[in-house]
Amino acid sequence: MMPEALSPVRIIARKDVSDALRDRFIPLITGFLVLAALVSLIAGAIALATDDDL
């Protein structure tokens, strides 16, 4: 890609990111996914720690 053509792509990408962050839906969904991943990680660690087969 030519350096001259990269500038409009960056401008459009920056606008899309700012629009996505202004909308509360995407950060909310991201927060729920992070929370679910942490709960899964903690549950897996507890299951491994209490496993008698080790």
C-alpha cells in the first residue's frame, strides 16, 4: 500500500474507533467477556489445585 493511501485509511479507522468507544455497547460487551474469561480462569485454577490425580 502506498504511504499516501495510508493516511485516509488511518483517518477512517480513527473515526470508527472513536465512534465505537462513544457507543457504550462495545465496551460493555468487552467488559462482560473479560469478566467471563477471568471467572473461567479462576474456576480452572481452583479445579487444578483441588485435583487429586496430581
